[in-house]
Amino acid sequence: MLFYIVFFLGIISLWWHWRARDRMKVPNLTGKYIFITGCDTGFGNMAAKIFDKKGFRVFASCLTETGAKQLKAVTSKQLQTVLLDVRDSDRVKNVAAWVKAEVQSEGLWGLVNNAGIMGPSAPTDWLDIEHFRETIEINLIGLINVTISMLPLIKKAKGRIVNVSSVGGRLAFSGGGYFPSKFGVEGFNDSLRRDMKAFGVKVCCIQPGLFKTALTNPAKVMKEKKVIWNKLPLDIKKQYGEDYFQKDTAKKEKLSKMCLNEDISPVIQCMEHALTSIHPHAHYVVGQDAKLFWNPLSRMPAVIQDFVLLRNRAELAASHIK
């Protein structure tokens, strides 16, 4: 009996120690510089506003002038916006040079790689290489390019890099470029984290589930998919069945409603912890769907993953099912 009491108290002690350690914050972060990509809408937009209020000196990159103007109108004079398409290598270099001139010897405390798109999501045999290219260029190549360009400034500050991935970087549940791009982000993040340990730079990865943002708008995703379906050769449509699109759309919409997280603030809370904690996490799984469904499923054998995920797809034409 004494053994179980000691064991139980030991578990409680370890848990309490971990919680106390997790709450330890880096002192004197007010006025530190951070750079955030993809601030027109969604996670990046909210993060820029919140970190600005908390006293960080925020560089917020936006894709559009409209996004930059709207963000600037509701933030302090300290926040600076800059136009950036992460696919444009020359522009990335120029923005990095501008940031270097702004931060000077202090360096850049935080880089939040948030810019990304969903891109077309459909069975692989519906797609061509161009359906993959833009998504991978933005979500993966652009992220890597921004990171490499800002890395000397982050090393100087012994700062933080926060890469926004997805549960889709652990489990691919549809065809298209999104999931390969996020798997790539995971690999880059892990190798970068190990490379930067010697320099005192901490690298974190955020893995959100399905959150309500412009990127994951179900109506937009299905509209893009329908355009692809309408252009398919007749033989592929026959393989899937003429009513496949409608049936599959209904299943996807049902799952989306079950998994959708309305409040995006937990993602920004993870960004904040990654930027301010003395002991940030290597990975942050965010969203009830991610924690209770996608993440556990990603750790299961492939036969179980396939069984669960294929139940969320409409059956192909009966004549082609063996």
C-alpha cells in the first residue's frame, strides 16, 4: 500500500513540476522584434493584433495592400506592415534586408511562419502538377526561404522560430498539394530545431486542427473541387460515378461541421507560449478535433487509418468495386 501512495505522490509531484516549468516566461520581452507572415486574415491577422498590444514590435507581412491597410488601421503606430508574396525570392531578400536595417544589432526575437493556402483538394488522379505546385511553393518553399533569409537575425537574438503546420502534416486525408507541403514543413521544422540548438535558437511547430478561417472555408474548397470535377475526362468520371461528387461533398461537409473549431484564439495562445516561454514545446497540437481524433489517429497502424478515413469517402461506381 505504501508503494502505491509513494508512486501516486511521485506522479503528482512530476505533474506539478512540469506545470510550473511550463509557465516560466522569458523576462524583458517588451519591445522585442517579431516578424509574422500571412497577416491579411486568420491566425496571422489575430496574432499581429495581439502581439502588438502585448508590446512586441511587430513586422506584419501581408499579401495585399488592402490587408495591410486594414491591419494598420486597428493597431498601434509601432506595428509595421510590409507587402510580401513568399513565392518571390527577390522580394523575400529585400524584406529581410529591410528587417535587418530596422532591428540593427538587436536581431529578430521571433519569426512566425504562418502564410499558407489550402489549394485544390481532390483525388490525385483528378489533378495535374500545377494543382500541386502553388500550394507547395507557398506552404513549404516559401516558408523555408523566409526562414533562411531571417536566420542570421534570429541567431543574433537567440530567438524563436514558430512554424505553422497542421494535423495534415501528420495525417494525409485527401489528395492535393496541401498535405505533402505540411509533411515537408514538419520535416524542415524538426531538422531546423536540431540544427539551431547549438545557437540557442528554439524552433517550434504548431499543428492546428480544422479552424474557421478563410483558408479552410468549406464552400471555397468544394467550389474549387467542382471546377476540377467538371473538367475531368469522361472515362475518369465513369470510374467514380456521375453522382460521386454530390455524395462525397455531403460526407465531407458532415465531417467538417463535426470537427470545426470556431474560436481561433487557441492557436495564437500557442504562438505566444512558443515566443515567450523559457521552455517552449517542440510541437503544439491545437483544437479539440486535433487532440481527440486526428492526432491519435495519426499514431495508429496504417490499416486503422485507412479504414477510418475511407469511410469518409463516397464509394466509386459499383461496376468498378471489386
